[in-house]
Amino acid sequence: MSKNGQAAAFYDLEGTLVSTNLVHTLGFYATRQQGLWQTFRMSAGTVAKLPFFGLTDLYSRNVFNEVFFRSYKGLSEDRLRFFSEELFEEVLKPAIFPGTFELIRTSKKIGQRQVVLTGALDFTVARLMDHLGIDDYVANRLEFVNGYATGRILPPVMASATKAKWMREYAEKHDINLSESYSYSDSISDLPMLSIVGHPVAVNPDFRLKQTAIQHDWAILDLK
């Protein structure tokens, strides 16, 4: 990677550019499943698991991803993809933070490539990436067998240190100068992706990330 390469802006998605999270998406799909009993069972099960998901996320974002996506087991790939446009219109688009477009617009003006790294599922955010004008993105991918989700995430699981590793490989491939690049996130779990660029930015940060940003004199943004 050349030290004089192009700079990029690397964004986390949930909590950073939009106010939604993975549970909101799962809840949306729960209400779109065929059969009232299946809908009730999946919705009730999801709600019951929320405290567990929260504790797991605090323990490890990688473990959270592995456990959380098991809730998709048995869901039809066709139906998941079919409702992705409705998901965008009803859930994701209204959740875009007011300052998101201006941040991306300003970044583009100075020639930075726009890249999103998200733990969301690829087919759930594709439409949103087009809407935001993102150049490239990487997301988690569900495994499907015979048209139905197994509940497994195909590696690599996009979280924590894996994001930083992906960024290094992306920078090498596209001649990106990480020292001149920016990285944006709201969560302390993304500390690895924030730490490998020259310009880390805490956006709508959680308590621990805000304290870290203050300690290291990183920029802090509120897009809300």
C-alpha cells in the first residue's frame, strides 16, 4: 500500500449512520413470516431473548453475532430477500440520522472513498447503501441450504478485530492510505477499526467509547 494512496472513510452502520440495530431487522422479519402462530412464536421468542442478546453483546460482539443469527434458522431465503425493499422503506430509511448525508457529502467532496463495515446481513442493507451513495460495503452473510437459513453466519464474521483485518486487506487492494483515512463508529467494540486509521471519529458514542475518545483527543460527532 502506497503512503500516497487515496484516503477512505470507513463507517460502522448501526448507531453510527442509522438509529436501527440488528434486533429491529429481526423483528421486522418476524412480522412478515407466514402464519399467525409462527409470527407470534418468533416475535415472542425474540423479545424473550433481548436481555440475553444484550449481555452477550457486552461480553463479545463476535459471540453476539454467532448467537443472534441463530434466530433466523428455518426462514425462507426468498421471503427474506423479497421483503428487503420493504425493510428499507419502513425501517431503515426513516432511521437515517439527520447528519448522515452531510457527513458523507463532505467526505466525498475531499475525495474520500466511502466504505461501510456492518454486522447486518448483506441483503438487508444493499438498498440502503445505494441510497446513501456508499462506494463499497461488507456485511455478514447467512448460510442457506435448500433455500432456508441454517442460522450460521458464513466467515468472516464482521465484528471487532475482523473489521480491522478487513480494512487492512481492503486498503492494500485499493491503494488506500490508512494514515490519511477516517473511521467512524458509535461503539467501543469497534475500537480496532478506529485505531488503525489516522483519523478515528466517535459518532453518537456509547459511554466507554466517549471516554476513550476524550482520553486520546479523538473527534466526537453527534449526527442525531
